[in-house]
Amino acid sequence: MDYAATSPMSPTVLQAYCEVAERYYGNSASLHDLGGQASYFVEQARSVVANALKVKSDGIIFTGSGTEGNMLAIVSLALASKKGKHIISSQAEHTSVHAALNTLEKMGFVVTKLPLQQNGCIQVEQLREVIREDTALITIQHVNSEIGAIQPIDAVATIAKAADIYFHVDCVQSFCKVTFEQQVDAITVSAHKIAGPKGCGAIYINPKIRVPALTPGVTHERGLRGGTLDTPAIVAFATAIEGFHYKQQNYEALRQYLQERLPKTCRMIECRKQLPTICGILMEKVEGQYVLLRLNEAGICISTGSACDIHSESGTKAIISMGYTMEEARQFFRISFGQKTTCKEIDHLLVALSNI
């Protein structure tokens, strides 16, 4: 019940990973035949990622994770902009986004972080109002990892384009599940959320933008990220994309099944638009950490928020930004579904919750 944190590799993906690791182990940057084979597979995978994002493949850069991707994309775009040193984001972004913004603040940038409304989304008009002449970058996540809120990316993209501002979208939770129509300047995705391998992700940066190398002198991936590419993981990532099917109606039915049967002490957080697989829940007078421990004893894996925030004592960023109290934030826990989640498993969860 913690698929938003990660997911197991599918058998097909695992087979692809092992076959490439065993047979095509050359360095994709090498000039001999074995290197050429590896390079071919990398470029085929690059096209698969690009097609899934509806972008050009020469803008795809493979990374070691969504976290690295967010930091690389955000810092690179901010430094590439000639407009100034003002950035707009939200209070509920992933920890890696806040880390990138903190880094930029130390370099003289000023960051405006928008709150979430009670419906879980940023207010588009508020974003429009905080734009300044020196606004260089907007970075907004597509789907919040704690409550599943889907942000109005198309509306923000329209505003950013009209104001000639770079726009980055963190799509780690939404990739292959929900899309947006407008073109943006940068996107971050990750493999392990869709039954791919851990330690592999990708970013798209519009190839028309001349972004500076954060580590000057490296030659891999357009000079934006050094190091030998993990060919088996990259091929497995592409295999995961091709084999992943997000069955929206099935997940909506599972969410409704859970919501209708929750103990009276529990309430589910509802948003204007929401990914049904991510269920943020509050249990009255019980801390989320205690719920996690009790469910763990019952063999059920859940989360109290993003795995990257697991050591934080401040509750979850999303519901605090929505106006919930710190006491309510401490009552928060997250249930998230995956391809193998069943009603029988939810029944097991409900029994365990009723015993807390």
C-alpha cells in the first residue's frame, strides 16, 4: 500500500535488465562494437521516453533519479535564464525541488512559494499576480506525492509562455498516468514509480535552451551529466514505459471501496482533481507514525508522506500548505495503490485500521 514511494520491477522489466547487463555490457561512449551496441539501446530508450512525453528525443537526459533530475533541471534553467533572479514555486513541492531552490537562494535568487488552496491546488490567478519582470523560472509539480492533487499545468504553461518565463514540471508521480497538453521547457520523470528499476530517471530540457553545465568538462549527456550511462537500467526504464498501463477506472473503484469502508475515526483528503491511486488520510487523535507502525506489524506497508521526508518532524508540506493544523498534519498517513492492489488487500488494511 505504498506504491507512491516505489514499485516492484515487473518480470518483463527485470528480464530486459538482466539480458542487457549480461550481453550488452559495453560502455555506450566506447567506439568499439560492444560500445556501439550499448549506445544503440540507449538511443532507442531515449526515443521511448521522448515519445511518452511527446517531446524531441535530443532533449532527453538520463539521470540517476527523480531527485537528481529535479535539481539538475531547476538549477540549469534558472542559470540559463537572462530575465533575472526570481523564481515561482509552491510550498508543497518534493524535497528535491526545495533543495534546488535553497541552492539557488544562496546564489542570490529570490523564491516565491505559493500555498495550496483547500482544494489541493495552487491558485492560478495568484501565480499570475506574483510574476515580476525579473521572474526567470516557474517550477510546479504535476501530481503531489502526499495527497495526489493534480495541478493546473496547462493553465500555468499558458501564463509562462505569454510572459516568456521558463517552466519546469516535476512529473515523477504523474508519468504514464496523467498527461497535460501544453509544451513546457523541462520535465522530470523516474523509472521506479512505474515498475522500472530504482536509480534511473530522466529529464527533458528543451534543446533550444542553452543551459550551462553544472559540472564543466563532462562529456556525457550533452555535457550536462557526467558518468558512464547505466545501459541495463535505461533499457529497463524504456521497457517499463512500454508495458505500463494506468487503469484509471479500476483505481477510482479501489479508492471508493476504501473510502466507503474507512473507520469513522478516519477521513480522506479530497482535492479538486486527484490521482485516485494516492489517498491521504487523517486518523482522529492518532499520529500517522503510530498508524504506520501498527500496520507494519500487520504486514502492511504505508507511508506518512514522501519517503524523502520520512525523517521530518514537521508533518506533511501539502496539507499544512492547504491550511490544516500541525496537529492534523501529525495525524496524516498515505495509502497508495499499484497494479497488483486488490479489494482483498484493502479489506485486510481496513481490519488493521479498525484495530488501532
